[in-house]
Amino acid sequence: MSRETAINPESTKKVSNRYFSKMRGQGRTPLQVNVKDSFTGLTGGFLTIVTLIYLTNMTSTEWLMAPFGASCVLVFGVWNAPLSQPRNVIGGHFVSTFIGLLIYHLFGNEPWAIALAVGLAIAMMMLTKTTHPPAGVDPLVVMLGTFSWSYLFSPVLIGSIIIVIFALLINNMRSNRNYPTFWI
């Protein structure tokens, strides 16, 4: 091996140290404890999820899916974050579920297809400016549950709209909150 193509252990060590030093973090969490915010999260999460459960029990339609719990964390806990806004909640769940259903109905629920659906859902949410982290699990829910296209409308579309309605009503009861910060 020539001297120019030989791996320099000193250079490799510098690159490795620089890479792993990024993982140390910069200090302590910036999150603050706020009792009023905690109560708003409790109230909003409870009322939203219990409503979806009652609607499911009173009708023959599914209104609830697991990712909605995480959506409640965002819309009531970090209501002013870009990924917590109505466009992201509704659009993110819709786009991600659509991708999951499309891949499922084209390729089944093979492991590679599930992984592809999650990756595509992330990419499509980013491209459509509808990124919503809880929606990243929607393709898994759809493909592992082997759901039909109707799942896109109920529970996904209708349920995410109900989450946004509760977020509008509950967040705006607080004088220091204006939800949403944007629609489009």
C-alpha cells in the first residue's frame, strides 16, 4: 500500500472524536415545569381521547387509533410548535396513512414494504410541509392491522379533525395561548 493511500490512525482518531463529541449534548433540558400547562394537557388529552372512545362505542365506526395520543401531547403540550399546528396534525396523519395504505395494497405487509412506507411517509410529510411525528407510525398501524382504504377517512381524517377542534377550544381558553399559530 502506498504512503498516500494508507489509513492515518491519527486522522481517524480525530474524525472519530469529533463525531462522538457531538453526542455529549450542550447542557441541561430547556423544558420548564408549568402547572397550568400540565393541567391543560391533562384536560385536553382526556376530553379528546374520551370523546373518540365514546364515539367508537356509540357507533359502528372506529374513531380512535394509538398515534392520536401522541398528537394530543403535541397540540396541548407544545401547542405553539410548528409540528403541532392543524395543517401538520390533519395533513401529516392523512399523508402518512395514505402512503401506508398505498404501499400495503401494492406490496403487502412484508418487512421491507413496511420500512419503505415509513420512509416514504416521512419524506412526503416533509415535502408537503405537514410533518407531524405521531403520524410517522401510521403506516405501521395500517400495514400491521391490514386496514382497508376506509381507514383513511375514519379514524384518520375525522379523528385528526376532532383533535384539532378540541385543541382550538381548549388552548384558546387560556389567555396566554393563541392556537393555531398558522393554518396554511
